[in-house]
Amino acid sequence: MASKLQSWFAARVQEAIRWDTVCAVLLVPGGAIATFLTYWIVWVMVYLGLGRLFELSDSAVDWITASFMVAIFVWQFTAGRYFEESYALTRDEHAEQKVALSRAAGGGLAMLLDLQVASMFVRFVTLMFLMGPRMFGAAVKLSQRVRRLKRMDVAASGRVVAFLLKAQGRVCIEDVAHRFPESDVLQILQPLEDVDGVVFLKNDDSVALTLAPRLVEDFEEWGREN
């Protein structure tokens, strides 16, 4: 059972690396095309609006448009720091450790459009002006995730997944730390945030982990085929 789960988990990590790499590569030209289209849409809007109202030259319209594009890229690549929080993990009565966890649910692709957090108008504006920066941002996040997955201690993380599978429910991260006292909790918990199907349940005073049903079903199906 343990060896079979380790083989399945390692194969799943490698599959995630392959798919994330492909998606990151495809997002780069997609982001370039979206940025090019956005630039000219903004240019026309500025030219027909401010350009005619204040009789601006084409070079002034170019400068305003370029400034707007720089601003949306800066916003896109600096807003991410607001989606991270730290949690104080008590390993025992003498030791406490800070763990940084993502506050946002889902990966870069899932958050590309923020489909459930904005009004229809805001969605339209977001889609129109931020698609290029968000595609580049998603490519960067996926590339970073690939690097993290490649550095992951697959054996240690696999043991945690096996522990969660056996528990069949939510498990506090303190219990994980106590179950694997020989391991650095940062090294085994944070990489699991990049594994689709490992769910972090967070509230004001605790963080717990559990496995999504699809992950359990995937393992059971893999076990039957292998």
C-alpha cells in the first residue's frame, strides 16, 4: 500500500510538472497577443476621448497609453503579496514556527478572471484591460510552481498524503508535525499547496488539511490499473 501510494504520488507530481510547463509556455504568446490588442484598444479610447478633447498630439496619446499599460502590469505583479498570510504553528510546548500559506483559493489559471468576486461591469473591465498582464502573471506563477514541484521532497510529502488518506478527514497541521517530528514542517506542508486535491482548511486560529474526493478516487483508480 505505502509503496504503491508513493509511486502514484510521484507520477502525479511529474504529470503536474509537465502540464504546468505546457500551460506556462502557451500563456506567454497568449499574453503578448492580449497585451498588443489591449494597447491599441486603450490608444483608440484615449485618442477619441482625451486626444480630441484636449487636442493632444499622437506622441502624447502614445505616452498616456504606455503609462496606463505600465500601471496595470505593476498592479498585477504587486497585488499578489496581499494574498499571503502567516500562521503560527505550535510544534510542542517549547517550539513555535511560522508557516506562510496562500490566502487565495486555486492556482493562477483558476484566478485568471476572478469569475465569482466581481460585478458584471467589473468583470468586463477586468477581462478587457487585465487579460494580458494576468496571462503573464499566470505564466510566472506556473513557472514558480514547476520549480517548487521539482524541489519537492516527494517521499516526505507522499507520506503526509498517505497519513491524510488513512485519516479520511481533516487533520490539523499540529498533528502532522507531531506525526513526523523528524521532518521540517515547512518542507512537507508548503509544497502540498501546489498539489491539486490537497485542501487547506483555514480559519482564525487553526489550519487543517484534508484530501478532495477526486484525489482519493484518482489513487483508487490508479491502484486498480496498476
